[in-house]
Amino acid sequence: MKKSLYVILAGLILCAGAIQNPAHAMPRSTVTSFTSGTSYNQQNAPQEMTGTCSDDGGVRVAANSTQDNIMRDLGGNNFVYWDGTDWGSFAWLPTTHAETTSTPVPWTCGSAMPNPWPEGTIYIGISVRNTQGISTTAPYNFTYDTTGPQVINVSSTNNDGAYKQ
């Protein structure tokens, strides 16, 4: 008998089934283009989403079966999702990747990323499902900062306050 555990995290369902049996090990997907918990800005934010996927139990992960979603909170848990062109209702974004088992293969999100990203925390969910129907969703987040640096406590030795070289 297969036992499963379901956890809901920010609207994403995580399913952990029959973890004791290696033949039912979980599929795995990671994001490689963004580092969770990092702050990005216009100069260093990746303009495409990439990662890897595999299945630790050697179960087949079909080609192009990984998908991702991108969301942000407008305040008070009022989330909007990126659909590849605009922010709106929930949408999974497709990826392209080769079929695999336990060897990680790279995937690329086929949708355009927001440009520029909006100010604040961005949440990413990556979902991968193996051919036995077992899926996992890995949560990531990063902060996008559009606020420029603020210059404070500057003084001049000239009476008019001007700086001269």
C-alpha cells in the first residue's frame, strides 16, 4: 500500500509518496539561473529561467514534463502570477528538456521573463512529475531591488559646497 504525504505551501502541492522504497524515490528539479534568497537588480537579474531535473529512484521523467510558476505578493497575500506576458491568475510555464532518469538534465523555461522584474520578493515554484505520477514542487524566492543607492553624509571643504578636481 502506497502512503503519501501532501503539504500545501503558498498554493503549491508537494507530494511525497512511498519514500521508504527506492523504486519510488522522488523526482527532483532545481533552479540554476536564480539563487534562492538572493537580491537582484537590473544589472544582474537573469533574463531566462533554467535548471535541472531527474528522478533519484531511476524512474523516467518524460521530456518537457517540468513546469514552473512565478508569483509575487501585492500585499496581504494577494498573489499574482506571471503567464509569460503579464501578471494575472495562476499559470504554469512550460519548460523544454530531454527525457531522463537519475542523471540530471538541463531544462529551460520557454516563456519570457518579466523585464524589468517588479520591486520586491518573487516566488518561484518548480514542479516535476515522473512517469509513475509522483510529483514534487520545489519553492524558491529572490528579491528584486529597483531602488538606487542613496548618498548621505557628503560634505565639501569648499565654502560653496561644490567639489572641484
